[in-house]
Amino acid sequence: MTDQNPLIVFTPSGKRGRFPKGTPVLQAARALGVDIDSVCGGRAICGRCQITVGEGEFAKHGITSATGHVSGVTQVEQRYDRIRGLPAGRRLSCQTQILGDLVIDVPPESQVHKQVVRKEADTRVIELDPATHLFYIEVEEPDMHNPSSDLERVYLALKDQWGVENVTCDLSIIASLQKVLRKGEWKITCAIYSRAPGGGKRLTAIWPGFHEQLFGLAIDVGSTTIAAHLTNLSTGEVISSAGLMNPQIRFGEDLMSRVSYVMMNPGGEQEMTTAVRTALQQLAEEVAKQANVPLDSILEVVLVGNPVMHHLFLGVDPTELGGAPFALATGLPLTFPAREMDFKLNPGAYAYVLPCIAGHVGADAAGVVLSEAPHTQEEYMLCVDVGTNAEIVLGSKRRLLACSSPTGPAFEGAQISSGQRAAPGAIERIRINPETLEPRYKVIGCDLWSDEDGFEEAISATGVTGICGSGIIEAIAEMYLAGVINQDGLVDGALAERSWRIEPYKRTFNYVIRKPREDGNEPLIRVTQNDVRAIQMAKAALYAGVRLLMDKLNIDHVDKIRLAGAFGSHIDMKYAMVLGLIPDCDLAKVQSAGNAAGTGARIALLNKKGRDEIESVVRRIEKIETAVEPKFQQHFVEAMALPHKTADFVNLKKVVTLPPTKTVTIASEDGEGGERRRRRRG
């Protein structure tokens, strides 16, 4: 200690400065620009400005710090500790005064820009800096001798106590302001939205007294399912999630059928907009109920979706997306009051929609890019959001390309003879013995394999009802590995002599997985030749799109693959590669990205810089239109083979033995077998 003003050093930031004795630590932190949280403005109400006082000699900083170098614990802190609890050794920085040299640690939970780990497989973090923040203020009471309106004095308090200027508000705030001020005895909490259209800051909500609940919704509007995540904007924590089937399915399973519905039915777009908005409000109410959060504490909504869903939830006719040149009404990022989309949340809540990349590569693909960050990679990363329309992004920090490919609904179990959506009773895993051709399988809702004791009892309530997307992928890949089908996807009828599971059907053969129960309460579950063709068509369209982007980048391999979406979350990457759904790659670098579009929405919700980032990145993504590319058809034809007609899957062959070339027998018109030879690389 010297005659100089005490020196205070903050960790982990390393910021330092000298301040007069008696200066509150919070005040010193603000003066130095230290990242320390406070909603109540130093009134010891919120408890977010907690610190730890360093004890001992800190040679690195050249000072000795001690708890005796700060003022004693105040009655206000004691009261806070009794009511809400303070961890041992913690102080409230707003109540702690500097008396001598100090090293002050600001723990992560006390930092404004907290970092939230996105997922275990990725060390990338989300810096917590949402567009909406809460500010507790004490407003001067009206004075006959100094006439000014209540709103003016609120704005003045925000400026004087928090440095928040250039604030505007809606009429709804003005209408309720006087009652709120008087109920709170001139102490209120304000929600300020910092990305209002036109710039400036927007006062979006007010509460009497101290209020600390602040939540946002991140929503992925898929053509099949809609998922919502209720997120605490103060901590970054997802406190509840829910999903439901998109009610627009009744208008058509795939995107183009919904566009066709609009074309053929005047007012059809309004029907679908109403249906999806009703579902969005239902989801908002469900996640709020799960978390016991009042709807008026939800101040922000961030949405992503493919271009058709994007237009329909915005109330825009998607007809132009039904044909070339696939023009978007808008692909720009959008910010508007959430009530304009019929959300019944806090009346001042704002909605933000991520930008679209192109006519068939939407805001959901932008969400995947923000989540998986291919634009930051040295290596070439492939990101695929697998759905009825696959959205593909490929590249690195040097260059990014995108395209879409019409895979259709086969990957979701639709248009498959025994196919169904993922639900209890659906086969999701299957293995086929190459010697006996006997299958063993698992169904959703049961942990046992079908050849394990107790399986039939365990599934008695649901039965085996069909085969879902991940199941059909594994079934066809296993049929190929077991020799049931050849490289061209033809079912080998000669195997009927070895197993009853190979059954003739018209001019082809089927593979029977499970016969119906004797009581007739279960369907026959089999894979037909048409099922194999449907999957071949879907995977060839996807692979051809990827191959086209590889051509444009002049590369012959990709270094990393991320499969996003519900389908990508559940399939086994090895089997996806056996089918040739994705190009050859080191399997250790092929991962599911989960609901990456939803994760991207959550990043944009939690960090306004994330919005700036994706808006910038989208502008430099090059869109490739597969429909006008002459090589697409060639790539498609070659990709029909399993895993591919010409590509050599070097990495795959390190972990899987692909079957040799074989002669395939098909059925004749009368059901008798005939031979057709198909040459295939082993």
C-alpha cells in the first residue's frame, strides 16, 4: 500500500487502473470496461455482479491483495445472502468498496458476455450478448416546478444510470407507463431491444420494480416438423424444448406439392400460413408451460426455415418458388414485431428471421452455416441438411458454394412400401446375416434386438408397425453387404433357394423382414425392388449435388462432413456411406450436426454479432443451380450404383468389406427366374 490511489486488477480480463479509496468495485469495473453483469444498476437486487477478492501476493501484477483491502460485508449483502444465497467468498461488487490494492476475479456467471459451449463435439462457444437486455432504473417523481412527462424521465434515467440513449417505444408502452411507474413506486425494469428496424434502441417492455426473467424462442420451421427451444437470454440455457408435426402436411408432404396446392386453390397460401402460425403459437405456449414461464417474459423470437416454409410463415405466396428462376420475394434478414406473425407473447416482442441463401437454399441452411461454421475452416467441410429437399453447402474459409437437390420424402420413410415416420414400433436398426440372410432389428421404443429374449413381450403394446428413414437406409445397405442386392440395386432372386425371405413379386423380388402376427394386428414388413429404387433415386440426387459443388471447387475429396436435420441425427454414418449417400471421407470426420438449423437460430438469438456474421457470410455464398448444370445428370446416373459406379471409396473400404461382382437373377413375367448379369467393382 502506498500514498497513491489503490491499484485494482481484474481477472480474467487483465484490465487495471487506480481509483480513490471508497470507490465501489462495480464503478471501477465500468470505468475500465470490465465485462461484469448488473441488471439493477448497483442496487444489490439482482446479485449478478458477484466477485471474488484475491488473497495473497501477486508477483505478476506487482501487488498484494487481501480481503482487508475492501470494505466489510454490508447489511444489504447479508440480506441478499439470507434470501437468495451467496457462494462462500463471494461479494457483490456494487456493495464492495476499494480500500487498498486488489486483484478481483469476475467469475463466468457474473460476466455479461458469458460463453455457452455449443456441444461436446465442438469446442466452439457462443458469446452471450443478446439483442435484448434488462435495465432496472429509479425514475424521478413528477415535480410541479420542473414539468416533464413520465416517459421523458424514464429516458433520462436510462441515460444517467446506464448510458442508454436514442430510445423509442410503441404506443402500448406509453399507454401502460404511468400505472407501471406508480405500482413500482418509481422503480421499474425496462427491456431494451438494440436491433430495432431503422437503428436506435427500442423500449419493448416494462415491469414494476425489479424483474429478471428474460426469455427468447429459437424456432426451426421444417416442412415435416417444427422445433422450438425456449432459452434464458441471461444465461444462454435452453430451459425447455418441444416439437410437433407441421400441420401443413395435410396440404402435401413435400414442398412442391404445397406450392401446387397454392397454385390450384385460390387462398391456399392463407390457409397454410394460418396453419403454421397456429402451430407456432401452440409450441410457444407448450415450452412456456413446461418451464413455468409467463408468455409475457418472452421478448424475442428467431426463426429459420426452407424458402417455402419461410414465405408461408411470413404470409408470402410461394408460387414463384415453384418454377425457374425460383425467385424469392425476399431473402434478406428480417426484423419486425412478433405480433405481426400472430405471436401472442409480450406485446413488444421482436422477431428476427435469418437470411435465405437462394431460391431453394433457405434460412435453415443459413442456420446450419452459422452453427457448423464452414466459413471458418481451413479444410473443406460439407454440410448437408437432409430433408425432402436436401440443402448442401460445401467449402472452406476461402470459398463457399451451395445448392439444393430434390431428394423427395423417401429418407423419411414416405413412399416406401412398409415405410413410416419415426414413431414407437418403427424399425430403426437392422443387421442381416450374410450366410442365412436372417435379419435382426431394433424398433423405436425398445432397447432389445429382435433376436434377444423378451423382445416380443417388450413390444407387445406397439408391435412392429413399419420401417422409418434410418431403418430403410440400414436395410438397403445391409441387403447390399449381404448380397441380397447387387451394385445396381437389383434383388437377387437366386437367393430364394436359400431363404424364404426372398419372395418373387411380379418381375422382381422382395426381401421380407417380418411376417404379420397370426392375429393380423401387424403388417407385413418388407423391402421391395421399388423401395430400393426410391432410395437410390434420393441418394443419387444428393450425391450428384455434392459432386457438382466438388467440381466447381476443383476438389476430389472432402475433409469433413456434417449431416444435419432429424434424419442426419439418427442414421449410422457408415451405412450412409455404404449406400453412397455421401462421398467417401474418413468416417471419424463424418458427424451428425443434430438440429444444426435450430442451433444456428439459437446462436442468432443469444448473440447479435451472430446475426451480423451470418448476414455477411450469406452474401458471399455462391449458389449453384443444379437444374441448369449439364453434368448433374451424368453425376446422378453414376451415383445410382451402390455405393457409386466410378468413385473409389478408399476410406470406406478400410472399415467395410464391399461384396464382389455377382450375377443377379430376376423374375420373369410368370414369376419364373431368369438371369441378368450385372458387372460391379468389388
